[in-house]
Amino acid sequence: MSFYENLYKERDENNDINFDDLDISIKRLSQKEAEDLEGELNLSELSYALKNMKNNKTPGPDGFTVEFYKMFWDDISVFLLRSLNDGFRKGSLTKEQKAGHVTLLPKGDNPRCFLKNWRPISLLNVSYKLASACIANRLYVVCFT
């Protein structure tokens, strides 16, 4: 147990970085760019995010897979969009949308009797991943185009 306690415990090191002291250029967002990153999602960006998700992945706690969303997208897309945008307006997604399960996966063919040969992963719901992908796509447009 101490392996993961040490791995994930809070460090006492001073991690504050003064970006003014670094010799790097940091892009400042224009007012328009900042506004483009904010706001409710739209159906086209949600559909784009789903289209680009890979199949055959483990579902989150709700049990719905990417394939389920793709198969029934015409029927559920508007409801999911409303739900995610309601979360944006309220400042928080529902408890179920934010749920995640942490599980352990073995590392390669190493002996499974040692805790260090396992790695934790988080299983998140596809609806949460879709919202995250939309935000990431907005960031990509602003930062890399």
C-alpha cells in the first residue's frame, strides 16, 4: 500500500513557476479567442467529438460505450446536448456524469503478486469524455490554427 501512497502523496516542493523568468513566448488570447473558448456546446462539435472517438474501449460507470452513442446518436444527441449545456449553465455536471471508477491493470507480463506491477486507470463515462473532447477541440483551434 505504501507504494501508491508515496506515488500520489502531495509533495512539499515549491512548484510555483514564474513564467516571466523563463525565456519562452506565451501567447495571449485575444478577447474574441477567449470568448470562443467559453459557452455552451453545439450539436456539430459534439457530433464531431463522437465521430473521432475510438471504438472498443471500456465503458465508464454508467456502462454506455462509444458504440452505443454512435448507434443511437440520432435519438439521444439532443438530450445529451441539453444535459451538458445545463451543466455548463449550473456550473457543474451531474454526479453521474462526473463519476469515475479507478481500477488496476497489470503491467505487461510481470508477476501479478507485486503491487508495483499494477497501474491504476480511471474509467470515465463517454458523456464526460465527449464534453472534454469538445473543450479540447476548441483549445486546439485557438492555439494551433
